[in-house]
Amino acid sequence: MKITLLVVGRTADRLYTEGIRDYLERTGHYIQCEMEVIPELKNTRNLTQEQQKEKEGELILKAIQPGDFPVLLDEHGKEFRSVEFAAWIGKKTHAVSRRLVFVVGGPYGFSPAVYQAAQEKISLSKMTFSHQMVRLVFAEQLYRAMTILNNGPYHHE
């Protein structure tokens, strides 16, 4: 199994890109993982929020492959403590045959078609974060989950 963080738009701030790269590289010692970037839409000035979500949704759905298990990082998703998330990841590594794909949508969220294609939704917090911050926080939590599952020294209770 492989873990993919599927995101809309590149991460612009070097602080975030370095942190994300570092955590994904660390996670790679435990499980194969990657970040896949869907290009930002161009000329969105004339699009409504719904139209933008639809167009981004089409690109997200194209990136999801047969056999993938898509999970949306969404404010209305299930919240976990880090240890609970690690246990959830542990179960998925045995149940998912291809890719466990965590999806971070664009600034307006997901289209109805993406919600319909999702297997589950996870929330990182009740607070709202920038899309770039979500990537960094999720990459850290993924690394933390893998160290918990492998009895590493990173996580302390």
C-alpha cells in the first residue's frame, strides 16, 4: 500500500514546503508516501465558487485511480486523537490494496461529485487552517502515526 496526499495547487511558502518535504521523507522510512499536486485553475475570476469546485472536482476525480481509497480532509469529517489516527492508519494499511489517498481541496472545498467518491472524511480540527497549513499539519500527523505504529520515540503520551 502507498499513501498519497493529493492537493489542489502548489505550496508556495518555503517554510511549508520544507516542513512537508521533511515529514513525508521521514514517513517514507515506514511506508511509501508522496504528495501529488493538481495544478491550480487559471482565470477563475469569472467563475462562481460552485463552478470552481466543479472544475477542481473533475481534476481530483481524474487523479483518483481504480482501487484507491479516497479520504477527504474536511471540516465535517471525523476527528481523531493522534493515537486513534495511528490505529485507523494501521487498519487501513491492511485493508487498502492500492493507495490510501488523502485529499485537500481548493479554497472553496469539494464538489458534490468528490464527496460522493470519497470513502471517508477526516477533520484535523474544529478550527480553520489555510490549505498550505493543512498540508503541513497532516504530514506531521501522518509521520506521528507511523512512529506510534512502529513504537518510535517521537510521540509521548
